[in-house]
Amino acid sequence: MKKILALLIAAAMIFALCACGSANEESVPVSEPASDPVSEPACEAVAVRVASLKGPTSMGLVKFMDQSAAGGFVNAYEFTVAGSADEITPKFIQGEFDIVSVPANLASVLWNRTEGKVKVLAVNTLGVLYILGKNVQIDSVADLRGKTVYATGKGSTPEYGLKKILEQNGLDPETDVTIEWKSQPDEVLPLLKTSESAVAMLPQPYVVAAMTNVEGLEIKLSLNDEWSKFPENGAFITSVIAVRAEFAAEHPEAVAEFMAAAEESCSFAVSNVEETAPLVEQYVGIKAGVAKQALPGCNITFIAGAQMKEALSAYLGVLFGYEPKSVGGALPDGGFYYE
């Protein structure tokens, strides 16, 4: 009798686990009912529209994208990889995207603009910015004095991060260094090729692309390392994953599935560069060879919960102290952080 009872309990557990499987699993009937069948409630799939930027913010999610394309989740994910944040922001505000990966300070700006209708799920990349130089001696931030730096990211994390680091090293960003802002990293490459003593600030993976195409170009400084030399700065956060507050409230199970898949994907990107590189080419449009070299310098991570709140609030606090408008004019309150 004990063996029979154990078998019956095991069968019941298996049935319970199968009742809410993924949408693409075939259901196997356990018996043919003799009379009116009783329908089991099915898990309701949710369409989740996700947008990220072409670069590290998307590179950490490519395993997730690949699994989603194969129908590996309960919910249906639609991924959009955009060339700039301007392509994402209005659609996110209008509800056309549910979850986005954007620069950290932009998430705060959106929180202010929507009056708290945005929540941050996780930090997904730390510092990805590097100072590059050709035929020029740069051993410290102080060596940038008197130089022209070609850069991208005006009005976002790169601008405020660079200027903060310059100031902390005794340089005035307005007078001691000439910063020429370009719209896209692709605009910087011709300048590096034609200049005999060029200096640029670029994010990965454009660093690798530039070094491949410009002879003699070298990494001189990591802004992530320079930022970390001042403990009061906290972590140098590049991007975060944010969700519409309304979507999070209506679909907590979908958010939970997204969070688990995103964390696993980011971890995979860090630990499995060889396997991740071709997925980056397939889903993000960055050549596998470039992605393979760039991934270790992208500082892909996944920080959520209380640790995320502590790190991000400290970082936004630094930016606010430097330039309040960089975070939208006011620091977000506790409701900004998804817990």
C-alpha cells in the first residue's frame, strides 16, 4: 500500500507541474474522460515588448533573445535594438515598449517626466567608456590638459561621467580640455584616421572597431577605473533596465520571468564569450570578431534588489550634485526602485 500511495502522490505532482507549462509544450492527456471534461486553467501568456540600444545594453541580453526566438518562455518577447535612446524614449512613454534598457540617468529623467510611472528593475552594465590615443602620451587624466577629445554621448552618462572625472582630477572641462561631441561613434573614426595625435572617448564595442581600423590607436584610460579611484562616487553605472510601472503592477509574473531570464543571459555573456559573440552578431548586428574582443571590456552585470537601489541611488546622487538636470531635475524616491 505504501508503494501504491507514493506512486499516486508522484503522479499528482507531475500533473500539477505540467498544468502550467510553456506555451509551446505539447500537452499529453492522462485519461479519456467518460463524461463532461473539466478544463484546467492555462497560464496566460503576456506579450512583452523590450527595447535596448545597439551595444553593451543589448549584448548582455542576446542569450535571452535567442531562447525567446526558440519559444523557450511562457511569455512572448518582442525585442527591438535601437541605434539611439531617442528612438526608444517616446515609444516607452507612450506605452509602445514595456521594458527598456537605457542609460542610467535617462531612467531618472523618465521617472521625473512621467511623474513616477517608471521603475528600475536592474543595473545591467557598468563603465564601458575608454580614452583612446594615437601618438600621444596619456598616463593619467591630468595628461588630457590642453588636448581635444572627440566623444559621443552628450547629454547622457558619458558627458557627465567624463566631466566629473576631469573635475576630480583638477581639470576644468570648459577651459582645460576641448571636448568635441559627435552624434555617433562612427563619426569619430574618420577623425582618428586623419589626425596624427588624436584622442577620443568611445564606448565598447566601438573601442575595438576603432583600434582595428586605426593603426597605432591604443587604450590609454578606462573611465570605469578612474571613477573608482574616488570611493564617494560609488559604482560607475552605464545602463539600467526599466519597466513601465503600470505594466509591472499588471503583470508581476511576466516581470519575474523577464528578470530571471535577463540575469541568466547576462551571466552567460560574461562567462561564455565564445558562444555569445556570434549571438551578438545575429541579434545586435555587431560582428562576432569585434564582439569577442569587446565583451570582456563591456562590464556586463546584473544587479537587482537592495544592492541595485544602493548603487544606483548613490550614482544618481553624484550626478545630481554635479548637474541636477542630468537626472531630470530631482532625485527619484524609493518608488523608483522595483523590489
